[in-house]
Amino acid sequence: MTRKLKLNGLKVFFLLFIIIFPFSFGNNSKNIESKYLEFSTLSYYQTQTCDISFFDFWRENIGNKDVIIRADFFSSIDCFGKVNGVDYLGESYNVYIGTNLNINLLLQSLFWILIISFIKLPRKEFSKILSLKKTPMINLIFISSLFTSQIFSESKFYTLYNKNVDTSITVNNYFVLSIFLALLIVLKISDDVITPRIKTIPNFVPYIFLFIGTYSSANINFYILYFCLLGSRNISFKTLKHRFTIFYIGLSILWILNQESINNYFDVDKIRGFVNSENNRLSLLFWIIVFYLLINGLVYIFDMSYSFIDFQNLRTNFLISGSLTVIFGFIGAFSSYFNFLNFYLFGLNKNGMTSLQSVTGNTWRGFSASAEAIGEFYGIAILISLYFIFKLQKVSLFQSVLIGINFFGLIKTNDAAVLISLILISVIFLISELSSSKKGAIKFLILFMVIFFFVLSLAYSILNPGISRDYDFLTENLLTESLKNSSYFESENLFMENLLSNSNYRDITYLEDYEEKLSGTTRFLLQNYISDNNISYIPSFSSILSLTSSLINRTDKWGMFVARYDPNLLEFMFGSGPLQYNNFYNSHSVKYIDGLILPHSSVLNTLLFFGVTGVLFCLFGALKIFLKTDSDVKYLLIFYILNLLKSDSVLYVSTFILLSFTVSICMKSIRENSA
Amino acid sequence: MDENLNTIEKICGTKPLDVEFTIIGNNPNFIFTPQNNYNIKTLYDIDGNIINVSSWLECANYVYGGWSDVVPGTINWEKNIFIAYVFIFSAYLVKKSFLNFFKIR
């Protein structure tokens, strides 16, 4: 016990060391002192860059509400953790703290690995069944080389985010050599610390929403790195001749052959760490391999650890993790210094919010990069808790407080879809549990669904007076939105506006530049809407889609998607490859839209990456799971899928891993039942 | 001149097609116009003076005049960090043998 306490004490010491030490060293040789930042000292800070440490600055500026701390990705190694620049923004000052990729890789990883090391090692008598052997060095070298190659394949991203990037292939290229070595060290330590605990790790999956794991200045995520290492262990003759692998290799060949290397850059923004930032064959190949290894690693580990999942423990971890994201989100909103530390230490994709004020759509994402993704996570934490309250008929005070915090987080995200699906799934579950017969349950379910959708429609009519009763508006809305986002509207176009306001869609098809200006998808919806083959009183496909998008408030986002999506036949059938946005964003010219606007539906993301084939594969896979699994986890999966239909959450590593985890539990239960 | 252009392009980026490289020299009346979509670059002279340039032409002229994007007389930090990592990795790999050695003693 004493030894264990000492060891934990040592770990805490190391954690504090990692947090404090790198950000405490100023330039001692110049003997420069930190000052309170105000207009009179602005020039002092602008000339004394790379001299004052972050903590020195903090000490002098406690309570300075005008300071906003930001990470300076483009810092040299010697300026790491120091004030690297100050911008005056009229009312506030942006203070940039230096971070550098060569250091980030090791420092951030050590922080996360130390946190994971607090998970108990299996006792010696269980270690044989609970532990895995260490990974061979050849795998470590392969994965390090693979991720180092990203510096070359996505050189535009790395040049933009890092100073002194050198993409020459020479023995003196210390930038690349140190990246390779840093990755090798990280993988070796991860293998020594995480691999012995790996079968109990799935019980701690919820914490990936707290420790996001994206490296500052990099397009890599810690979990992807480690799961790829596990995936490389799982490669054998058996996995290589598996039908999915053969199919994936076939698809990869198609994606590579169909790829047009126009080498443009895609601004990864909040999905950094899990998306291709460049359009070239090497980067496509990189993400094809990474995606395969990631899936292979996830399947390997979740399959192996199924029997060791403790669902009550998992529930508690969901609640604690959810509560901590709310608490750290608040701390980051109150203090800009903690906001920076949150960003760096938790590996956030994007800075957390700096105030408690809600933004667009009245949402508050707090700590997370996406309000929708974190809202879904709170929803899952609450759903699992309700399940256990129902099953065990008890709940502790501690759990009640945690549920309350998660619920508060959910309300702040303003994610109505989560709330509605939470009610829907809870009722479906209760009906199936409380009904004595299957027939009775189905009757109750139908009755509930009718009432549920009636109430929803009523609520929509009350909240959207006027438009909700205008059938023509609702059925044309998506088409109109996509036309408004087309290149016809690059500048003011009164003629086109007139056509749209009169719903004169047929005339648009007579325009000379119709095929050039509109994407294939917009043209398809347009033709479908005005087709003479449409049957009276039965809405066309285009109308149904538009009506659906209006009801779930997705018209503007889907409209932008429709305006842009212009695939060739191969792309439409098989997509552009995993995590490839470049083709979609750059192949068809549309009206200028500022910032990254994602499709806002995981179905549309799947369509982009894997085409119709991928969408059908997921659809039939989900159906198979619902029909065959007996596990109650299927309710969780239904909840997730309902929400993913209208959100991009699957593009975040945390959501992707949690979704894979949920699917793998269901699949495993099917296999166990059939065995 | 070609050799100069190579060095300039290495530091300032590829010469834009619509820009003619002319040597401005020390003309005090010439004002460099900032170039849209050009990322501001920091250049250093041999005395450690710093200048931020906001167009390819401005950058090219400074580089032609002997300025560079490398801070003069500074340490090669990438090389140092590489050596540090070699040391850390070696130490980590032999740590067990090292600890065992002292245990036995």
C-alpha cells in the first residue's frame, strides 16, 4: 500500500512538473521582468518577445480581464512556453504563448499517458488473461514512420502550423528526425503503460471526451496513434484475407486512381487530427492506411475486452467525465489562462469558449469543439444513468449530482435533438420492458409514436407560425437554399432572385450556363421537383427531403451541401476515401462562404467518404444489429444513430471511438448468442 | 541571378506569376505594397535586426540584400532536441537493465 501511494505521489509530481516546468522558464540571461499588460506596456511586450514565461506573465496579470491567451503554433523550440507576441484588439489583448510540435508530441503525450497510468494494473493472478504482450519494435518503427510521413504528405498544413519545417530528405533534417524519434518514444512508453491495462481500458472510454488527445500544431491525435499501433499488431494472414480487407483494398485502388492531385489545402479547423488537409495521392494513401489500422485496432481491442466491461463502472465514468467537461468548460470560460491550459493539456481541437454567453443558435459548447457532439455525450451519460436507475431501483446522492451537472451541460448546448431522442428512446425502452407480451409492446409503441409525432408537429407549428403551414415553402426550401448557395449568387443576381421568388424552377433549366453553374446534386433535385412524371398529391423525393430538412432545422446546411456536392459516377458509388473533404470542397465552384461549414449529417459524411455503397453498408449493418441483438446497448446505438443523422459528430475522434465501441458491444452480443 | 532567385524562393516562397522581380536598392521613396494572401514573414540581418515583410517583392529585395529567415548565431534547436530525444530513448530502453544492475549490486 505504501509503495502504491509513493508511486501515485510520484506520478502526481510528474504531472505537476509537466504542467508547470515548461511554462516557467523565461530568458534569464536578459533579466527581463514581466509587467501588467495595458496600453502603456503594450510596446514593451511587443519588443520583448520570447523572453517572458507564461507563468511569469500570469503572475503579473492576475485579474487582468483584458487578456486573452492563445497558443502560438508557429513558435520555435526556444520560445516554447513564453510570451511570443501581443496583439491589441481595441478592447482586449491577444497574448500568444509559444508551442512547438517537436516538444508538444512528447509533452502532451506524457501528460495523457501519466493520467492513464492511474488506471489500476490487473492483479498478478489475472495479468495473464487481462494483459497483452508488448508490441514488437518493428511495429513501433512502422507506425512512427507512417505518422512522420504525414509531414511530407500534408506539408502545407505543417508549414502553416510550424516554424522551421524542413521537407527535404537528408540525414541532416533534424526537424523530421526529431519528430520520428518523439513518436517512437511516445509509442514505446504508451505500449509499456497502456498495453498491460488494455483489456480494462474500455471501461474508461468516456474519458476520451475529456482528454481529447489532439496535438497542438499537428493533424494527429494521440488515440489514433495508439490504436493504429494496436491495429498493426492485429495484421495477420487471417485479417488480410478477410472479405472486408479485400474489399477495402479494392476501394483504395479506386480512390487512388480516381483522385485528382490538385494539391489544394483544406482548412481542418475544428476537426483537426482526424481529416486529410491536402489533396494528393500520398496524403490519401496515408489516411487510407491510418483508417484501416484504426478500425483494425478498435475491433481488436473491443472484441478482446468485451468480457471485462463493467457497465456500472462505465456509467459512473460517463457521469464523471461529462461533469468534468462542464466544470472545465466553466473554468476556461472564466479564466483565459485556464482556457489555454485546457487547450494544451487536454489536447482540444479548438479553444474552449471564453465566455458563458451562448452563440449561434443559442448554443454553448464550453470545453468541446462542437456543441452537438458534447450534447450527444451528455445525452448518453443521462440515458445510461436512467437505465441503471430503472434496473437497480436506486441512485446515490453523488450520482444524482453528476446527472444534474450533465443535464445542465445538455441544456447549455441547447441540443433539442438530443432531448427529443432521449425522451423517445426512454419511452421505447420502458414500453418494451413493462409490456408483458411482444404484441402488447408493439401496440403501445405505435400509440406512443403517433402521439409523439403529433405533439412534435404541433410544437413545430407553434414555434414557426406561418411557414409551417406553407406546404410549398417547406417542400421547396432545400432546393431554394442550394440554388442560393450556387455560383449564380457570387454577386447580386436580381434575375435569379426573381425566378426563385416566383418558384419558376423550370426556367432555370433553360439557362445556358445551367450545367456549369449548378452542382449535379442541385440539378438532380431540381429535375426531380419539376418532373412531369411526379404523381399529383404524392410529394416527390426532392419535396420529402426538403420537408424533412425543414422539420429538423437542417435546410441551410444541407442546402450548402447540395450546392457543392458534384461527384462523378465513381465518387458517387464509392466516395473519395476516408476523411477526404478536399474533392467535395474544391471540385465545384459555389458562392463564397466564410469558414468551415460541414454537411451536418453523418449520412452525408459517409456518402462523401464511401459513397452510396458505404451508406447502404451502414444502413444494413445497423438494421442487422437492431433485429438480431438482445443487448440493451442497442438503445444506446439507436439514440446515437438518430442524432448522427443530423450532426457531424462522427468526424470527432472521441465520438467515432465511442460509436465503434457501442457497435462492437452489439456485434459481440450477436455472436455470443448465435454461438 | 538564377542562384539568387533560388535562395529567394526558398525563403520567400515561389515567385507569383504577376510579380516582376526588380531590385529596388536603397530608394527611400519606394513603398512596398502589401500583397493579399501573402503570409507575413520575419527576416533577420547579420546584427539580429528584425523586419516583417508583407509581399513577395519586399521579401525578395531584403533577401537579395543579405537578410535571411534564420536568426544569426542562434543554436540549431532541432538538432539539440534530436540529440536529447536520442538520449531519452536510449535511457528509456536500458532503464530496466540499469535498475537490475544496481539491484544485484
